[in-house]
Amino acid sequence: MPILGHTVDRGLHRVFQNFIDRLSAADDLGDFSRVIADTATALDLSCFAYLALQPSRDDKPRLISTYPSRWTTHYLRNKYQTVDPVIGEALQSPEPFRWGIDLSSRSASMAERQLLDEAAQFGIRFGFTVPIHDGHGPVAALTFAADERRPQFEQFIDSHARVLQLMAMYFHAHVRRKFANERSVGGVRMSPRELECLEWASRGKSAWEIGCILGISRNTVAYYLENAKEKLGVRTVVQAVTRLAAANKEERN
């Protein structure tokens, strides 16, 4: 088992290999979320969060996690990544680190203390974070968190911190590669295929015609257009096309 080193047991090696195999097959954010969630469960690591900062400070970071949705929505709405002391530490060093609710006692700002106190209310009190500095863009971080200090959690991190670091790097590389060509429409990220279908629709093409042009089925085109409408928060393709036109106009100005 050279990829993980001679100290790793066979059970962990199987989990790691399954993780790599499923990453290679992952096709969307839901797939990536299930891969890391199932892996964390298999390793008894509780909840996780992967956060990738974007080039512009104003752009919403990519977040894949099993944290409570009320917390992640609140976090993103308030742009907490700009004051999160865990992200702040990840920006400073590429080395993995542990953190806890007691971090608030060392935090200089009221905003940091408030964030940590609010996170604790959602059961996010302690964690192990792997910063990812890959040279291809802003920093990302993968965190495994728990609501309290647990001996099993601590022991696993003590024994296998480098394995978790390797997993974080693999995860980030696959996510970045998969979504490298994403573009946002009015601040909403679209996959290349969603955008392609929407652009053809903006030229008056039907789902059947778009399918012929792109070499995919009409139903597949409809699926991508439905995804686009849902992401943009609209009910019709016409409304989605209007949003696209407005975003294109704004980019040109």
C-alpha cells in the first residue's frame, strides 16, 4: 500500500481507494458531496466542510459540506469567510491544524468571536483543517468538525493527519478540474453544459434543436435548462435567457 505508507491499515486503504475511485466518477456538486460525506462517515469523522475562496473577494466561495444548511446559508449570506479565524489561519500556512471553540478566547475581533459562538450553536466546536495552496488560485480548505472533543476523533487525526491531507488535496484537485470552466451568470455559477444550452436557447433554438447541435438527447437538454432555471431562481427559459442577456451586457460595460 505505498500510496498511503506502510503504517496505514488495510481498512483505511480500502476507504481511501474507494474515495479515489468515486472522485474520478463524480460529475456534479452532489456527487462530490456524497463522496466526501460517505468517506467521513466510514472514518467516523462526523461532519465536514470544503470551502474554496474565489478570485474576487465579493464572489461567493464554493462550499460543499454536511454542516446544517441554516448555518451554511447564514455563513455565506454574511460573507463570514472574510472574518473566519479558521480560514484566516488557512491563508497563513499550508500545514494542517486543529482548532476549537476556545479559539474565540484568542481572537482579536468581536466579529471572529461572534462567528465562533454562532457556529458552536450548530454543533461546530472543534475541528481539523487542511489548507490547500495549489498555486492555481485562491486558497481552499477541507475541515472535519465535531460538536465535542472525542478520543476516537483525536486519535485518528494523531495517527492519520497526512492521509487526511492527501485526501483533501485529491478532493480539491478533482473539484477544481471539474468546475474550472464554470462561468457565473449574474453571480450564479453555471456548468459549461448548462451555459451552452442556455446560450443556444437565447438564439431561439428548441430543446430538440439544441440536442441535435450538441449531440445529446432532448431530455438531457431539458435537464440542463431546468438546472439553469433553478440556479437562477426563475420559472421559464425565457426568464433565464433574459438573465443571461443582462449578465452579458453587464460584462461588456
